[in-house]
Amino acid sequence: MKARVTVTLKSGVLDPQGKAIEGGLAALGFAGVDSVRQGKVFDLEISGRSADAARADLAAMCEKLLANTVIENYDIEIL
Amino acid sequence: MIPNDIAITPELVEAHGLKPDEYERILALIGREPTFTELGIFSAMWNEHCSYKSSKKWLKTLPTTGPRVIQGPGENAGVVDIGDGEVVVFKMESHNHPSYIEPYQGAATGVGGILRDVFTMGARPVAAMNALRFGAPEHPRTKHLVSGVVAGVGGYGNSFGVPTVGGEVEFHARYNGNCLVNAFAAGIARADGIFLSKAEGVGLPVVYLGAKTGRDGVGGATMASAEFDETIEEKRPTVQVGDPFTEKCLLEACLELMATGAVVAIQDMGAAGLTCSAVEMGAKGNLGITLDLDAVPVREERMTAYEMMLSESQERMLMVLKPEKEDEAKAIFRKWGLDFAIVGMTTDTLRFIVNHQGETVADLPIKELGDEAPEYDRPWVESPKREVLAAGTIAEPDDYAAALLTLVGNANGASRRWVYEQYDTLVQGNTLASPGGDAGVIRVGTGGKALAFTVDVTPRYVEADPFEGGKQAIAECWRNLTAVGAEPLAATDNLNFGNPERPEIMGQLVGAIKGIGEACRALDFPIVSGNVSLYNETSGEGILPTPAIGGVGLLPDLSRRAAAAFASEGDVIAVIGGHGTHLGQSAYLRDILGREEGAPPPVDLAAERRRGDFVRELIRAGRVTAVHDISSGGLAVALAEMAMAGAKGARVKVPAPAHAALFGEDQGRYVLTCSAEEAASVLEDALDAGFEIVEIGRVEGSDLTVEDILTISVAKLRETHETWFPHYMAGA
Amino acid sequence: MKSAVVTFPGSNRERDMMHALELVSGRKPEAVWHADTSLPDVDLVVLPGGFSYGDYLRSGAIAARAPVMDAIRAFAARGGLVLGVCNGFQMLTEAGLLPGALMRNAGLTFVCREVLLETASTANRFTAGMRKGETWRCPVAHHDGNYFADAQTIARLEGGDRVAFRYASGTNPNGSVNDIAGITNEAGNVLGMMPHPENYVDAQQASTDGRAFFESICEAFAAA
């Protein structure tokens, strides 16, 4: 089974890289981009578990390593 | 997947960068048509980058030996004795083409490669430098390249943990299509702990160490020797990606392993990875090598023999080990989380045999692969001499203060702080002088010794007169080491030129090497390592000829050294070498009058040496309070830099014509300051020794004043000096 | 004072730290490997600077889950002194031994330069021997030093006199909230800081201002 974990900064946490990307897009002439927030994507291949069990495991992985929950949120998708 | 037995067509041969006559040579050598993998192996071994086929004839003329030289060119890096049983190991190498395509990774892997060259020899890297050249600031690609290259150099070196202690950054439109990224590294080892690439002993295991092999850079060494054209963007997938973390682990693992006595020979997998490293180890030791590619750790599926042999995946090494130490070696690599695999064996057949999936995909004579590489005596024409411009024919500026502010505040004169603050200059805790001065200085061990490092070349001089320009690059490097009080030991050369198949470009290369050789001989400053980067051309226009010289000097007593900063109010300022007269090819002529004309300043090597030896003696005797060499921008810029560094002003007087005195770039000159009490005797000693020395003024107040010519506050100088780079990089 | 320095794969200022500790305390620090599960009998454990595991996930994130960290957590719980410098500070926040997080520098680039540090608190076991309010020279060298915590946490740090060091006189190099350069835990026995006092300790370096910090730590044990 394939799973995708997306980690993004919590709203309210300053994202200087996102700001820089926003500026870069504006400089390239893309108008109307009001805000950019950047994050990370993890693609995982998981074996031998039900989707629910995998989801629970993935949540634990996020809490323990993949995300820093002081500043980041995570989202789990089973693909 | 391309099979190994496909037909070798003329098109395929050409795509491998091999000329028809070179292919004929291959046929004659092996007496049959090569397999696809063999063709790849030949293309890697015989391209310009690995074989030096255009430059070898001339490189042989350079002086490479000296009383302190332990290892000259031909190994991963040069080795020079620094006393107390210690040696300094160093080299400079280019990563120009990859950096133009993908600036961050190109520069990062350039730094990674040179660090690996140094620790492969058994040395722990202690200092890094880089010489960077970019196109005109207003060129649309320049800012992107600057930002990526600087971040890449920093990203790799900072993580690896080596201090960057010096470098150069220059802009010129002739680099618009080819930026230059020349990376230097130096390490320290025990004289009895140097490791070489020459394999010894038959039947010994050939061990693969480090990161896994992927398809990175397949064909990279071939790319590095090809002229760019408009299809450049399509070449992107061959760029390799650096992993400084793995390299740091590889460093620690290698040094740990070397200490156990297990290593017979070691070779970095650089350009054309497994091919070049295995062939060199065997050929140097008069041994054959048999490789079993099924044992090579790979990180991609279905890799062919061709791809494995040409992969430029980074952070890999090849070693020949003592068989009885195999388990010990394996444990060390496991501890550092690195791959360790026995991938071959030394043999007595002098054949280079590559087996893959039950098939022998290559079987070639190992010595001939390297020794029989084509060597060219390419036709060359001497560069036409340029006219020596008399100062009287060159206009004075309308406003001297404005001219000086331009020279310290424009693209090529402004502070490089924006760049070097992205480099960790302090890690290891031994940095005594960080970037911004004449030379970077680091202490060595606890015995009070230090080493000085600098990298120099003035490409516009080389363009105007390759011979004098080559001499000047060596002389300036030697002078910068002297200016901090170091004894220049030896140098590494990184020769960046255009297409050598054009006689006028070949003429630049030949002229510059002749000039470098002459200066090295006159200054007893041998070349112990180096690298040649040719074909730096885009759509037929070559770069400015840029033979960058990295020099290393020794300070036996680190407390006896000098810096450029004005030290104390009232100190007397003197110029050794006399007043400036030569404005041809000067920064003044280029940046104030918009002319890149005339002959460059000539270098009197005998005078250079005598003056330098005198200045070094003054420093070591503690008789001077500041020293700075006079280079681009002349005396005025040198004084401004000394004032800014020391946050102190000066009042000086120069003779007419003031533009020649202030901005002339006559060679072999230093500004020095000494206390008022010491001044008379220093001047007298200099005159007694037959030197032209002139007292020009005093360190004084908070303005730089040239009587009757200009007054600028040091604060204003500094503001102007510090503004350009951050402002340029922040601009949209 | 007896000390130990932990080396992780990718650490690169462990030798600098050992040099400083030996110079000031007169005792050679013990070397601890990241895979060790116990600590030697020491007063102070230091997590040094560098790029542990390449800092590839987040700075300090993987090191914070290394085997040795359980021993360090237990050591801290017993009242032992734990100092994290630069990458070490990042590990301490990732390990939950200190609050907040160290984010990418506001300028986005790595920055190596000298800053002025203000000793903002002496109410902990590291800086008790320093003078509160005094400023001193210290270098920084990091890419992720921008200290961030939610308003509540910041209020708790400030209210509890737990900000040990601040960037002074407009020298904040990374955009840290409240110019925070170093903080302690509530008990005052765990300190994390971004700057590198270990690079300013001997006469041949640009400054010896970092010595006072290490001397202060030593004094805490001399007095005990």
C-alpha cells in the first residue's frame, strides 16, 4: 500500500521560504498569488497492514519524527 | 537499456567525444571493435578532463619539485613538508560546466570532490577556498548563478565542517555563458601517513566504499570537455547530487581505517568514477584489475555495466586492502553507516577486466588505457602584443573621490561579505585570518605554527598578455602570502581556458603556462597539483583566460604575522616598490573610463622576490604594524581597504600625475605601516638594500585624505564598499 | 568539572568543544558516541554543533531520536547539566527538552559572523557566574537559528527568567523572536544556544570572550 504524508507549517508560524517563493513568483510575472506556504511530502510504501492500522502507524510516525508538531501540521493520505 | 553488443557507429563514437582518428587508435590498440562499455571506458579515459591531451605537453614544462615537495602532480593532491613530521596536502579543481547547469549541486559537488582528493591522501581537511567567476551582473542568468553557487559551496563545506578561509568573486561579460567554480582544499597529515593510489600486490581485494552508485553524471566527464551550445538545458540530467553528510562520515571512516594499517592504496572516484579510479590504481602499480559489477552497491534498478562504469555518483572511494584486515575495515565502515563491498581483485595480467551478470563486458590493456591516450601538440599562435599606454595619454578623473568610491563600491571592487558570511569560516577553531584580507591563515597543531592560503589571478592581464599575466598570477599569489608574513611553499594551478582547438586560445594556454613556469622558477614556488578546464566557450566566444593559482605559505611562528588593517594613530605609511605609473589594463581604466586596453603591468620577478623577502623579514622582526599588497585599483584602493579594515583614517601625499600614483597597478609593491619610532630605520634599511621606498603619510583621524586630491570619511568608504553586493542580490 | 561531548554522524564542532572544555576545566572531556546507551560519570554533557545526519529531515531531528538521547533525558531528569550548542540546541528542542523550534534564518542563507550577546539571565546553573546585562563577542554559524515559540511559551520563558542570552545592539542574525539566542529549561539545568562560545576561548582566536561562559559552568562545580 502506498501512503503520502504532507507536512506543512502551522498557520501563524512565519514561513520565510514561502515568502521568498511568493516574491519569486511575483518577479516572474505571475499576478494574483496572494500567499505561498511551503512544506514537505513523504511517499511511503507500507506492507502487511490494514488501511486503518497503517493510518494509526503513520500518525505515530508523524508525531515522533516526520513532523515537528511545535511548528508543523501533517496530513495522511492512503493512496 | 542499451545492450553491450550494439554496433559501434561513427555517430556513437562522435557522441562519446572521440574523434575518428582517436577511434582508429582504439581499434589498433585492441585489434577489434570495442564493446559499448569499452567505448564508454575509452571516452572517459581519453577525454580532455582525464587525459590532459591538449595541455600535457606544456604542463610538463612547469617546475614541480623543491626541497619541501614530497608529492607533485599525478596523485589526488600535492604534498609539501611543513616541518615537525607534518605535511600539507592540497589541490584546486574546477567544476565549471556542472555549476552552470545546476549551480547549487554543481558547486557543492565541486567542493565535495576536492575535499575527497585531500582526505584520500590521508589528510584531514583544514581549510577551503574558492575562486568564482560570473558573467556581467546585469546578465539575466548571473544572479541565479551567484546565489546557487555560493549556497552550494557553503552548503557542502559548512556541513562537512571545513572552514572557508579565502577566495575570489569576479564579474565579467566574458563569463556570461560559462561561469567558473574553482574549489581549493588543504589538509594536514603526518609525513609518514600519506596514502597513494598505486596498488601493490597480486590477488588483493579491491574494495568499494562510501555511497551507492546511481546514474548521476553518466557522461559527465565527457560533458566537462565539450563546448556548450544552445542545447545546454537538455544536459541537465547528468548533474550529480552531493551528500556532505555521507562525505563527512566517509572522511572519519577513511582516517580511522588508515590508522589501522589496512590500506594498501586508495583512490577517489571522481570524474568517470569507477573507470578512472580502477585503471589508475592498476596502471600505477603495474597490475591488472578485475571488477565484478554484480557486487557494486547500487541505488537504482537495472543499471547496465556501461552506466556503472561511467557513473559519477559522489562520495565513493576505491581501496586495495590487506586481506587480513578485511573484517576490521568492514566494522569501521558499518559503524559510520557506509557501504563496503569487495568488487574486484588485483591481478598480474595487466588487463582491465569488467564482469557483469556472467558476461565479460570489457577486457582492455590497463596501461595503454592511460599511457596511450592521445596527446596533442595543438597549433597555437602567440597573442598579439598590446601597446603600453603611457599615463600621460590617459585622462585623469573629473572627481577623484567619486572615482575611488566607484572602485571600492562597484561589482568587482565591493566587499564580498555577502558571499563569505554564507561560509563557515571558523569551524575547527583554528582560523586566525578569515576572508577579506590578503590571505587566510589557520594555525596548525599546538606548536605555534600556521599556514596561509590565497587564490589569485587577474584574467584581464592574461587576456592582454598571457605570458605576463601568467607570471603575474603567480607573483600576486606569492605576494599575498608574503604580505601576512608567510614563506610561500608551493602552489596549485587551475587553468580555465576556451577551446584549445582554436590556435589563438591554445596560444593563451601556452603563453600563460610559460609565464607561470618562469615565475615559479624565479620565486622557488613549485606547482604540486592542478587541474585544466578547457572548452569554456559558448557559441564560439571563450572566457577570459583564467589560470587561477592557489598558494600555500608557512608561518613558523604564528605570532609574527601581519594584517592589512591600519593599527595605530600616528603610524607612518610607506610604499615599497615606488609610486604607480602603469594604467594599462587597470581597474581605473576599465571602471572609470570604460576601456579595457593596453598592455598589463610587467612583473620584474627578481625585484618581486627581493622586495617580498625584505617585507617578510620586517614582519617577522615585528617592525611593521600593517602590510597590504597593491593590486587591482592601485594604491588608493589598498589604502581604502586598510582604512576600512582598521576603522582608522590616513593622510597621505602623492606626486603628479595623481591618477597614475593612486590607481596605477605596477607590480611587486606593498603598503606598509610602522610606528613613528621604527619608521626611520625601516626606511633606511630599505634604501640601504637598494629598494625604492617612499613615505607617503600617516594613519590619522577618521577620513582618508590624499592631500589636494580627495577626502572621504572611512564611514562613507565602508558604506559604499558594503552596499553593492547585498543590494544587487536583493534586487528583483 | 567532568564533562562529556556526544558525537553524532555529521557533528563537526565536537573537537572545538572539547578544546574549550579542556582549556577551561583542565580536564579532558569524555567522548560519547550517538549509539551509546549510557553516559560516563560526568557533571556536564554537551551536544555539539554540526549537521547531524545531514540535518536532512529537520535540523537536529534525527539526532534527537538517537539511542543516546534516552540516557541524556534521564541524566537531565536527575539534575545533570546538559548544554546544546547550535545543532545541539536544535536537538534539545526536537527532543522536547527545551520548548520552541529553530527555524530557517529570516535571511534564508547560512550566516557566519560575529554577534554581540547579552547575558540576559544568571538565574541558571550555567551563567550564574557571569554578569547579568553584560555584552560579549561571540560568533554564530548556522542556517536554522531563528528561534520560534508560541506567545504563551515566550511569555513563560520571559516570565521565568529563562532567556539566558540575547543578540544585543541590533546584531540578531536570524530573526529570532525577542532576539533570543539561548534559553534554559524550567529547572535551569538544560541550556540551548545558537552561538559558538567554544570558538572564542584562546588567545589566538579573534576573542577570548567565550571563556567566561565556560568558567561560569566550572565555578558551579568548584563551589559545590
